[in-house]
Amino acid sequence: PAVRAKGREFIYGIINLAGYLGAPTIIGSMQGRWEGVVTRERALDWLAEELKALSERAAAHGQVLLYEPLNRYETNLFNRNADAVEFLTQRGLKNVRLLCDLYHMNIEEQNLAESLRQTGALVGHVHFADSNRRAIGLGHTDIAPIAAALRDIGYAGYLSAEILPLPDAETAASQTMASFRKLTSSSS
């Protein structure tokens, strides 16, 4: 309970600051691993309790709380969008959307575009990264079907990149901006 309380207070602080700044969403990887004496069901109950409390605080600031499914090497709670969607729906967590990170999706999803389509209105934000966590175009991810899927579901939110600064930060940023320009010009 003390660890959860500490985590909750930390995220409350982020929500309060973001509310003050007028940020529309709260991005955070609010999860860990379940193991040991805690059952998976109990861990999921705790997760639902915390997401409910955090999402209510976010809603009070006019924000949406984002939950990010991570790959199996980083968590054993939710790795695939469909599983996280089912959890949010079953638990009635209405002010929580998914942060869909293409890097994690590349590891866990069979078809990234189809996963985004199935996630639909629960796509709250997208982290763009290629299969190797570098800028789009430097790995093997085909971005065109992903862009089409986002258009198909009517996604009008922000896009961001969460990439490695390779070969250096400036080159990575330039490559990212070039890929975003290409993506947005092809969607017009």
C-alpha cells in the first residue's frame, strides 16, 4: 500500500502541474510487474483502483489519463492493446485512453495498423518509433498502413516520437521531423 500511495501522489503531482499548464493528457507508464505472493487478479484490482483515482483527478483538470501497454520484457500486465482495451472496458475506466507506442507494438502485435483500428477511440496518443527504437525510416516498420489506420479511426490527437538519439540527437530529430512531414503531407 505504501508503494502504491507514493506512486499515486507522484502522478497526482504531475496531473496538477499539467493541469496548471493546460496539458490535455497525462502520459505515464503506470505499471510494473506482478509476482510473488500477489496474484495477477489482485494486481489488476490494484491497477484498476489506481487508474480510477488518477483518471478522476485528471478529469477534474480537463485531462485524459493515458495508459501504455509495454512489451513483455518490461511488464507482465498488459502487452497488447486489445488486452488493455478489454481491461479498461471491463473495469469501466472511462477517462483512460491508451498510449500506443509503435516500438512496443512492433514486439507484441501481429499487425500494428489492425491493432490501432481495433483500439479505435481508445487511442489517446501515439509514440512513433521504428522497430529498432530509432526514427521512423531507420528500421523495418512500414508507416503507411499505420498512418492509414489512424486516419480510419479519426485520430486527431498529437503524435510524438520516443526514439534513441542515434547517431546523435540532432540527426535523430531531423529524421523524425522528415518522417512526420512525409506522414502528414501524405494524409492531406
